[in-house]
Amino acid sequence: MEYLRSFLPENRILVGANISPDYARDELGAVESAPDVLVRPQSAEEVSKILSYANERLLPVVTRGAGTGLVGGAVAVSGGFMLETTLMNRIVELDERNMAVTVEPGVLLMDLSKYVQDRGYMYPPDPGETSATIGGNISTNAGGMRAVKYGVTRDYVLSLTAVLPTGEIETFGSKVVKNSSGYSIKDLLIGSEGTLAVIVGATLRVIPLPSEIVSLLVPFPTFRAAVSTVPELIRSGTDPTAVEFLTREVISLAEDYLGKRFPRIEGDTALLLTYDGFSAQELRERMDKASELCIEKGAYDVFIVDTEERRAAVWTARGAFLEAIKSSTTQFDECDVVVPRSKVADFTECVNELSGRIGLRIPYFGHAGDGNLHVYFCRDGLEETLWEKKLQEGFDVLYTKAVELGGMVSGEHGIGFAKRDYLAQRLGPNQMELMRRIKKAFDPNGILNPQKVCT
Ligand SMILES: Cc1cc2nc3c(=O)[nH]c(=O)nc-3n(C[C@H](O)[C@H](O)[C@H](O)COP(=O)(O)OP(=O)(O)OC[C@H]3O[C@@H](n4cnc5c(N)ncnc54)[C@H](O)[C@@H]3O)c2cc1C
């Protein structure tokens, strides 16, 4: 405390009961452990001073953005310091000639999106939780609905400034658009979930803001009919920005949660397609082609989500799915697997079969365009030991199935604390050992986010 007080004001150092219980967990809620000291740095130099001190004394340090993660990544499972970045929230520069925006890590996604949009640009990654920080998005390589067309956070990071556990402040990458200059340490830091370094700055690529955006709501009689249309939609050259699937079950949960009706549609599953571009005429042609294809594949109809009322009803419901599932049960845990998009229906058949067999409610929704499913095990009234047993059995079945289908453990939420065993199963001992050696090269004393990802 003496050391911290030598360079930080009292109100940015919190200990014991002064630390809100919210900092003991993230949005998943299932992993709980409070840090011993919560520090709110405002500069890279402050982060550097804390890290070099902690490194000399072998004290754990967990970096936290907004705490919206879903795998216990930002939870201090070994106690120690928590560095909360939300006071490092300046948008430093918009370089219009190089189409690059430089930010501090605690800038919220919603603030960055609005800032660039007001100036005629788009920052394409759009993970559903816009109160997350950019530092958190980079550290989890966050995805979102527009990944089908625009890719994920990694595709927009030009350079990163990070503090190494030993206290050095380094910038990896630059504003250049191509780079063959040795190993890409920037790319190692992206998705490293606070285990390799603390990100204190980022320069991100922006693109011109599309002037036209339209969504289509397409109801299908069955889940399989809906998702088997998706690979063809992607191949059709209509270039959708987002392709989401919405099941009847999850739509009903969102209606109950919001107290608002979703537009009335027939069938078991709907696709929600979004198209964007710069010419209304060209957009209409792409949407017409996509609509014809959906009808050919058995869709009941294609509704243009064009009125303000319909837009609000559809997108408010889509945005509330996770919260709606969470509020429908006493406890939940999630599986964020990604499978090749042609295998989505095979995977959900396995989920349905599992749900019937072990007697657990397992609703799901997801990004059909990129094969990323969000599957939620709901505890409801189940007794604790039974819940844990069924959850374990359920996870084992689903992760095994995902591997069998050529999928990966996490599409966008990361590994954190909760999914380490499944990562090890998927990657095997050689790849895990390689990851541990990379971790050791950055963080020889293992102080950064211990017990996460590969440690
Ligand atoms: C309703 C809801 C919807 C969501 N939708 C999506 C979605 O569509 N796509 C998606 O990808 N995710 C989604 N998420 C998950 C979550 O929002 C993302 O994982 C997000 O990137 C986390 O950002 P955060 O600022 O909250 O980070 P935190 O939860 O605070 O931290 C996440 C991880 O990043 C590390 N970290 C944070 N900041 C730094 C830093 N500056 N330097 C080094 N490490 C750091 C932490 O140590 C931790 O391991 C959703 C979550 C919710 C609750």
C-alpha cells in the first residue's frame, strides 16, 4: 500500500470491503474470487510501476476491462492485484488519411463506434455487449454479428502498446497495412486474455461507413431447413453482413424478458440477415437474390425489417437473448463452440438429444453465418450436486461433438478459467506445451492472470 500510495491517489486504490463484490466475478457469475487490491491506473507508466513491483515479489495481477466476459477470465482466482482499465478511456487520435483510430484500452466499444460513425467511418467488429472495453475485446479477440462479412477484432488491430510483466512498455505493429517483419507479437497478444501483457493502447483500422443497411427476417419450418440455407447464401455472392439464427424457444424467452412481442412469424426457426452497402439499387439486387434462394430452400416468406417499429422489435429481442436466458433460470453456464457452418444442424441435433436425455433445459442461439453457437445450460430448480454432474456430462458431450465436427472450443468468448480443460482436450499436449512456453517467454514468473487459458 505504501508503494502504491507513493504514485497513486487514495481514491484509485481499493482494498477489502471497499472493493465492490462485482469485481469478484464477471458476467458468467459461476467463478468467484475477489482481488486483494483493486487499482485503477490512468497511464501506461502507472501500469508499468505496478507490474514491475508485482513481478519482483511474485504477486498475481489480473487485468480487467468492463467485466462482461463469460469465462471467468477477469476474475482474480489467485487474489493479488486487479488492474481496472476503465479510467484509461481517451480516444487519442483519428488519422483519416490512414483510416486509423488510436485509443486507450478502457474506451467502451459503444463510445468508439459512435465516435467513428459521427465522422463517417465504421469500426466493424460488433460483439453484442457494447459496454465492453476495447482492451477486453482485443484480449478475447471478440467477434460479433458482422464477422461474416468483416471478420473479427484481430482483423482491425494495426498496432498495440503493451506493458510486459517486467515493466517495459513496447509498441507492436504500426499503421502500415502490410507487414512481414518477423513474428507478429501483436497477433500473439490479441486473444491472449491478459496472460501475456497488459494492453495500454491500440491503433485500429476503420472503414467508410456504409450508407445503406437493411435486415431481412426469414422464417423457416424447421431449424435444419434454416441453417442448411446458410452455406448457399454465403456462396451466392450476395455478401451478407450478418446471418443469425433465432429459435422459437429463445424468441419466447426474449418476449417474456422484455414484455414485448416479436413480429408474428410462422415456423420453428428464423434467419435474420443483414445487408449493407453504398447503393440502394445494388443492395436491393443482392437482397432479391438472397430472398429467392431462401424461398427456394423452403422459407415461408421474407420480411424486410424496414419500419422503425419492426427494427426495434427485432433487434431489441436479438440483443436481449443472453440476458433473457440468464433471467429465466437460477444459474447458467455456456458453451461458445464454433463448428464449420455446414455442421451447425448436426451440432444442434446433438444438443437437443442431450437436453432430452439428461433432462436439462439447453436453449441456444448464434451466428449461423460463421458456425458460432451460444448454448446455455440452465440449472432451473436442480439440486447443486446433480446440476454440477449434469453440467459436466453435458459439456463433455458437446465439446467432444464439436471436435468430431471439426470445430473449436470457443468462437469468441475465450477460454479464461472455465474452459481450460476443454482447450487442453482439443489441442493436445504438444500445442498446450507450445502455449506454455510462449507464456513463459513473456511472463517468466507467471504473475499475469494465473490459472487462465493454458496455465
Ligand atoms: C450480453 C452479452 C453479449 C455478448 N456478446 C458477445 C459477442 O457477440 N461477441 C463476443 O466476442 N463477446 C461477447 N460477449 C462477451 C464479452 O463482452 C467479451 O468477451 C468482451 O470482449 C469482454 O470485454 P470486457 O471489457 O468486459 O473484458 P473483461 O471481461 O473485463 O476481460 C476479458 C478478458 O480480457 C482481459 N483483459 C481485459 N482488458 C485487458 C487489457 N487492457 N490488457 C490485457 N488483458 C485485458 C481480462 O484479463 C480477461 O481475461 C458478450 C457478453 C455479454 C454479457
